[in-house]
Amino acid sequence: MSDRTPRPVERQLPTEEAEDLLALVRDIAQREIRPTAAEEEDAGRFPRELFTLLSASGLLGLPYGSEYGGGEQPYEVYLQVLEELAAARLTVGLGVSVHTLACHALAGYGTKEQAADHLPAMLGGGLLGAYCLSEPASGSDAASLRTKAARDGDDWLITGTKAWITHGGVADFLTVLARTGAEGARGITAFLVPGDAPGLTAAPPERKMGMKGSPTAQLHFDGVRVPDSRRIGEEGQGFAIALSALDSGRLGIAACAVGVAGAALDEAVSYARERRQFGRPVADFQGLRFLLADMATQIEAGRALYLAAARLRDAGRPFSEQAAMAKLFCTDMAMRVTVDAVQVLGGYGYTMDFPVERYMREAKVLQIVEGTNQIQRLVIARHLAGPESR
């Protein structure tokens, strides 16, 4: 199994602190994550110890405020951290993105008392989060979710099933979207639920084609009691909170996609330099050189797109359309690049002796999570032409 040191990426970072942060992340990735990634993924082992390390290193709360233990880093920097982690192992990079998504509701819409009570442990206390929006019959049409939260004195009782939950069964806390009112988007409310709450159970993890080390499972809520002090935002505000989180989450997926694609390109370039046919390295052949050039160009374009959207977010400007564009382009790009990387390696690319087949399998899920790429096209089109006529 290949374990090459990746080619350094030329980055434009806003501060020396950010440069030091990226250097730390690269060191952790090279020493602690990359060497065992293939073996751990093949065995389907969830690397909880790596998330504990990342938390202790201050990497699980980077885009949040320092008053609660966050890293106070702009999204422009945070996303490049995700890219580095995903290049080493997507289970880790995407896991950090999901954890950040799970913290978003409380950090952005919680009260000061809620933030003080919960955020320090969520951001730097070794906890790991999950985000519970999708359901077995409610995926792209998230506003039709059926999980209900009913008032019971000063508490809420949550009943229903959530599906496709990353970290399902291992998360310490959950951001849960549940119906508290009428049908549609305005009847949904957000809650912060402990991962060990009575009445909460996890189904066996899904058997997936990639990211086998990252547990994805249904979660069943059987009258899970949650105090009203764990309701986030106003009643009926949950869907707006969810959409706000997804805009940022889509940038996380875009950065992870660039990381996976970059890892595939590194492997393809190294192999092409070493593999000899007809008496010379296959990297000498123009057809292959052009393929590598196209792969590299697409990766650079994807990175530029997600960074441009991140800078809009950091400036407090609207970025929903650009986030959808970044997620769409970067994940489609990662699929193309990883397929091409397999082609560069030929028969070896189709074997588990090299990591490019794993990258190809992992890239596929990035076109689906955080809103399928068909949904991203709908989002972009609505910004351009307005809502569809009915």
C-alpha cells in the first residue's frame, strides 16, 4: 500500500497563525492519520482516538468564538484544514465537517446561557457531534420530516427515526430537527439532544461502498425526553436554522472533495513517474501528461471556488449561491479526478494495493451528502431565475 508524502500545496493564508495551524495539521495528518488510513478503512474501524487528538489540539472548534473554546478562525482557514484532513483520510475530514455542522445551531442561534453550558465541551472537551435532519422518507425534501417533538410540561418528547446520520451510535450530542407544529418548513424546531439520552437507540451501521470507518446509521427516538432549555432558537425556526447550517456545511464538503482529489492526483503523478513502459516512464507520454494536467487544473479551480465562497461568508455577505456552486463543482470534480487516477494506474488502480480505488469509492458519496448535486443545481437556478412556477 502506498504511503507517499503529499506534494505541498501553495496556499494563501491570511496570518502567520494560520500558517502555523496548517503546519500543525499537516504534521498530525502525516504522523497520525495517513499511515493507517487504508488498513483502518478496510477494517471498518472508527478512529475515535483521532477525534480525541484533534479536540485536544484545538481542531474541532476552529470557526467558532474563542470565548467558548473555539479557534476564532475564518472559514477561509478552517476549510483548508478540512482539505488537509480529508486528503489524509476522508473519514476524519468529513467527520470534522459534520461535527462543525452539529455545533452550528447552538453557536449561531442558542442563548448565551446555552452556549456557556454546552459549547466549551462541544468545541474542545473531546465530545463528538452528529446532525440529525434526514429521515427514511425525507431526504432532499427535508421540510416534510415526520419526527415529532410534543410538549410535556417543561419538556419535549421526541419520537421518530432519523436516517443517514454520520456518527450515528457514537456521537456524544445531536442537533435534532423535529416537527413541533404544522406541516411544512415552519413547523420544525431544533433541539440539542445528549447522545446517551434514554429512549435513543442506533440501528446497525449502513454497509457502504466507501468511508467504511465512518459509522452511518439510523437513530430511533422513542419518547426521548428533552428539557425546553435544550430547544435551540424559537419554535418553528428549526428549518431556517438547518438551511443556514447546510450553507456552511456544503463548503466543508467542497473542501473535503478537493482534499480527496488532491490525494488521488498525488498518487497518480508519483506512479506515472515510477512506472516504465516502452523503456521510459509513462509520465513521458503526452496522453497521460495531458490527463494529469487536466486533473491538476480542476483541483485548483475547485479550491479557488470554495475559498471565494468562504471569503464571502467571512465578510458577512450572502454566500448561499456560491456555496452550492462550490459543493456542486468540487464534488463532481473529485469524482472525475479519482476515476482518472484509477485509469492512470491501469490494472493496479483497480486493486486495493493502491489507494486510488478507495478515493474513487469515497468521492461518490460527496456528490450526495449535504444535499445532492441535483439539489445544488436547483439552489443555483433559484438564485438566477427565481422560484419555479407551479
